[in-house]
Amino acid sequence: MPQQEAHSPISPEQARDWVERFLAADNSHILERLLSLVTDDVVYVHARLPGGFARGKAAVAEFLTGLWTAFPDLVFEAVGEPFVSVDGERLALHWKGTGTFTGPYGGLEPTGMRFVVTGIDVFEFEGGIVRRVETVTDTVSLLRQIGALPAATGSAR
């Protein structure tokens, strides 16, 4: 997020700028670059984390390292514009991620299969950097695409 006061509302322009910087950092797979965007005591909520969350840069770095080892070509892109909460305190990003499962992940052995998955991140800020991020993703679809779950059967009708 651009330089702003700790409690200033996020403008749409600031949201777009921050999302661009965040995605560039995430897609670089350079830990220091991504971790420079979060507080030291950041809380990262994600269903694939033990207990459902990680607290602090070291715990988030461990999760990201495992993710990037399993999916070394993992990249994310924004789907549409970021959403800013009515109070201007939070930002939500709908995203699409693509990658190939080539390293071990969460007890699963690599299959070499490609995937496309979507999700939403909700970011809360403190002093212009992220203090909390919550990720909601289509984990079932991801696990099916990488061969960890059987393909869906039947119809949605």
C-alpha cells in the first residue's frame, strides 16, 4: 500500500498500486521482497496451514518456501479490480493462480500436473503494510487438478 497515515482510508488508486506491488513480489518468489510488505507479527490465515494460520514473518516464510518448492512456477494474477471495504481499512483481491505440482506438498508426492485455481485474499493494514491476510481458495479443485483427489462426478443440475 502506498505511504499513508496508519488510519487513512485506502483509495481505489492506492489499492491498485498496492495489488500490483504485492503480485510482483509474490510472483518473484523472493522471500525478502514479499515479507517487506508485512508487519513482523503478521497473521496469515490459510486452510493449508497447521491450525489454520501462521503468525510472524518466520512462520509465513516457512509456508511460502514450502509452497514455492512444491509449485516452483506458481504465479498469481488479479481478476478484476481490488475491492476496498466501506470503511477503507481492508482490501480484497480476487485472484487466479497457475502452476505445476513438481515438489512435495503437505504430505503429498508431486504428480507433475498443472493447475488453475481461484481465490480471494483479504488484507488488513497497519502503517501502510499488511498485518493480517486471510486467503480463501478452492482447495478441492486444486487437489483434484494435481491428482490428490479423484475427479468430480455427476452434474450440478
